Amino acid sequence: MDTTLQDPLVGQTLDGRYRVEARIAVGGMATVYRAVDTRLDRVLALKVMHPGLAADAGFVDRFIREAKAVARLAHPNVVGVYDQGTDGTFVYLAMEYIAGCTLRDVLRERGALQPRAALDILEPVLAALGAAHRAGLIHRDVKPENVLIGDDGRVKVVDFGLVRAVDTNTSVTTGSVLGTVSYLAPEQIEHGTIDQRTDVYACGVLLYEMLTGGKPHTGGTPMQVIFHVLNEDIVPPSEAVPGLAPALDALVGRAAARDPQLRPADAVELLAQLHTTRQALSQEQLDLVPPRAVPDAQEPQDAVPGTGWQKDLHGADEERTSVIARPVLPAEEELNRTSVLQFPPPLPPAPAGPPGPSGPAGHRPPRRGPRRGVLAVIVAALLILGVGAGVWYISDGQFTKVPAVLALPQADAQQRLDHAGLHTKVTTSFSLTVPRGQVISTDPGPGQRVRNNAEVTLTVSKGPQEVHVPDVTGKTLAVAQEQIKGAALTPGTVTQEFTEDVPKGAVISTDPPAGTKRSPDAVVSIVVSKGAPVDVPDVIGDSVADAQQALQDAGLTVVLAPDKVFSDVADKDKVALQTPGKGAQAGEGDTVTITISKGQQLFPVPDVKGRSAGEAKQILKDAGFDIRVMHAFFGDTVFSQSPEGGGQAPKGATITVWVR
């Protein structure tokens, strides 16, 4: 069922800027939406904290810390954060939108990966974490759900919501650990301490899971998983993948060592070891196919097509980021008290012999031999009849099982079904993870029992869905935007450029260019022509009529400003200002605004007669005038001035005074 329609945020605009278009992922702390930045006209991912958590200052602080941490990284393998803000009860991050899928989606569909593919994915993950570690940051929640694989093959690490600076307090004393149990390092669980090596441990678990298709530690509850993490070393992945290179066993063992001192110091050091290991592997070792690479049954797919965000609907509890009670270390004499460690108590051993008395000592229920014998005879007869019917049904030659053909090329899959006596019907579908020409699924599914000559429908991958950017060169902007939308793409930012080759208002080019393949909804930026450039003439100081004539002759439109201004460079009723100014470039028909001068602005001249020369200088200077002193006779008193006191003069004018 599409729950997007029930989400109240869909269709709303947050902070007057981000228009929410669809819900694409739900997590324990936040919901992720596809949105459009209406200011910059680009598609992005909007991560909105659940309103119930927005009142918790700790969670809000973690949200803001994520934005600041990722902004510090600016690494090509880290999903970028563009903005952070609040709108009422909604706290959000505006993030880079990645079209693709998560590593969890790939593992669910492919089971396990060849060593070459596993190393190809782990390498950029370590590069991103290495940049974080060298910047003093720890991710703390490395797992397949937080590794995005774009349609273009780029690998990016997301969700730095649990990030913590190395130089902050790195021990947890609250009795809980925040993270995902399958990827938590032992010291993180036992003592709450974290550093770069906790991320290294998670990468070791990640590599094990990619190589084998399963986690190294499993259990029915998170606490059972924690028990295994604390007490058992990770077994070499070659035990699950026969023939796996010993060098890969060693790489996993070093990265996921229980003792943090035995691990690489940070992701940069582990990346160097990965490169060394890869160089030592042969092509056959890199291309080894793990036993779980082709699953026996089709698995559910919860990835949202066309996005890098995964729905968090039914993943196992240990795959979710959560707050986990951290076991408190007991005193030496209490080490065996599992209730203190919060681990589930061990099951009692099964009794070696028949059950003892269930009532008071020495009392046993009465024996009922005759009835039990009759019942046994009846059960045996029914069992023989059931087994006989089952053998007859199974041995009936009218039935067979659907062979496993997932991920096989179409021709190989059809050949295998033909050999099983089954007919084939082929349909196609787009897939982000299954290569073009390989089988995505079968109906009925692999291993299902069908009649001979039954029809099996093969769904074959057409590869990632791609569309071509249309050629809109020379079209008007409105027509170009409609054609881009019609091609299942999103019109993006519009910029303008001068050109003599394309008429004004027509499209010059697009980015990406016409004919380029892109995923649906990809953003296409448009460049529109401003026409041939026109040099704006200088009309400052000209009469209004002369200025208008000069500008019109240049192909420009003249607008007269409604108000006049004082000017020290233009006489009264001449042009004092023009916008744009002399030498600027404008398009043909563009507007130039001219402003008329009111002449120089005049100010009152102070009367300084009778003052000393020094006093006169200071008074006139404070009023904004210069002063020239003329001595008629010996003395220091002003007896005349020009202009006279009470008159007017422009600022900076020179006032002449005579003294005697």
C-alpha cells in the first residue's frame, strides 16, 4: 500500500523553500522525502526528524551535529548536506539526492558478492571514513543501509547522525549504546568507548557480509548477538565460502579483531591494507562466486526504485539503529550472573533419562498399558498410509521443480528451463541492481513444484531505466521546459548568456547536453540567450534629449527616474546617474534608467565675523567648508567674509575671511 498519500508533509513546503514531493524512506529517528528546492530549482533529499523526537534536545543536537560534521568533510564519497533548519515542530536536513540503491538492497537481491565487487564497494567507503577520521570524526553506525550505490556506480556513505568528534568525551556512562548491534565493536558494547577503530570493526563486519551473504554473529534477539560479539571471534569467511583467498580471511580478521589494538588504527590504514591485499589476489580469486551469490528463492525487495534511500519496513531488529542497553561489568564473583549482564539465561540441559515424578516424592501416575498399545497401532497404521501416499505423490512423473535461474543470462535460463521440460514466457523490467539481460525473477519461483510442461514466466532486466535529454536548442524557455518534463526529466536552474548566434529568449544549451542518458527525474539546467551584447554609452552630464537619443540609437530602452538627485558632477537638469553604467553590456532592448540632476546641494554658511582666525577655521570646518585667511592689517579678528554669513554654498566650498 502506498503510504505516501497518508503523509501530511507530502505536498507541503517547509521553511517556505523545500516542496515535499514524496516519502521515500522511514527510519527510527527520521523520515526521508524527495523534495525540490524552489529557490535553486533542484531535487534533493529532505531528512525530517520525527516530531516526537524534536522536543528532545539531545536528538536535535545530534541532527545539527550531523549537518556540521558532513559540511566539514566535503568528500566525493560522502552524501552532502546542503542546509539545516526548523519549521514549526519539524527539524530537517536538506541533503544530496542519490538515485540508486543501498548496499542492503544489493545483498538482499544477490545474496553475496564476488570478492572483486566487495572490494570495489569497500574501497570508497573506507575513503569516505578515512576523510572523516583524519578530520577527527567517527561515524559510529557503518552498515549496508548507510552505503548508497548510485546509478552511475558512485558509492557514498550517508547518515552521519551518530557522528562524534574524537576530541569530545568518547566514553558512554549512561548504560546504553546507540548503534546497530551487528556492527558494534566489543569495546563499544562493553565499555562504551569509541574511536576510529570502532568504525574499522564495522567495516570488517561489512566485508564479511558482502563476501559470505550473512552476518558473522547471529541470534534470535539483539542481546544474543551482543553475547556472541563479546565472547566469540569472527570465523574466517572462507568457512562459508570454500576457496576464498586466505588474504581476504586475514583482512577481515584484522579489521574485525575483538581486541581493538590488533585492528588498523583508522580507515586510512585499513584502506592501505585493502590495496595491498587486492594486489596479491589473482583474477580467479577476485572472481570467485560465493555459494550464496545466487539465492534459492526470490527475496522481497523493499528498495524504492530510483532512489538511494531504503524503506525501513521489515528489516531485522539488529539492522536498525537503536538505543541498546549496555551490559554493566559485574564484580569478579558475579561474572556468571547473566541477569546482571542483561544476557538471556542459558537453556537448562535436557534430562538424560525419562522424566521424574511430577507429584509428591515416590508417587507415579498409574500405567495404562492396554490403551497405549492400541493407540500406537493406530498411529503406526496412519503413518504407513501417509508415507505411502506421499511416496506415490512424489514419484508421480507429472510434477517437477522450477530450477533456480536468478541472475543467469536469459539464454542460459531458458535452456535450463527447457531441460526441465518447462515452457518459457519472457517479460522485461528495469532494474537498478541486476545487469541488462539477466533474470530478475521467475513465476513460479525457484524450487516451487509445478506440473511438467508448465509455463514459467521469466522477468529479464533491461538494466537501469534511462531517458535521453531532449534537444531543445533554439526553443523558447517555456517550450524547452515542457519538452524536458515530457521526457520524464526535471527542468533545473535557468541562466542567461549573451550570444550573437541564438536569438534572444531562445535556449542556447542544456546541462547535461542533448542526447545524454539520465535516470528519470534527473535535473536538466538550461542556458537561455540574452541576444547580442550592447555596450552601454556614457550619458552622464548630457541633456535629457541627447541622452535619450544616444541610448535609443544603441538599441536600448530609456526609462526616466521619477525623482531628481543632487549632483556634484552634472549641472542642473542634466543626467546625473545611469543604470547600468558606462561600459556595461546589455541585451538589445534592455532598459537603461537615467536620473536628472538638481544641481549641487547648497548648505548655510556660518557667520564668523568678530571671531578669531582660529575660531573661524574650526567653525567653518565643522560646517563642511574649507577656509582661506587674508590678513589686511596686523591682528587676528575676522572683519569680513565671502560668501557672507547666512548665505549658501556647496559642501567643500572655500570661504574667504579677512582679519585685522
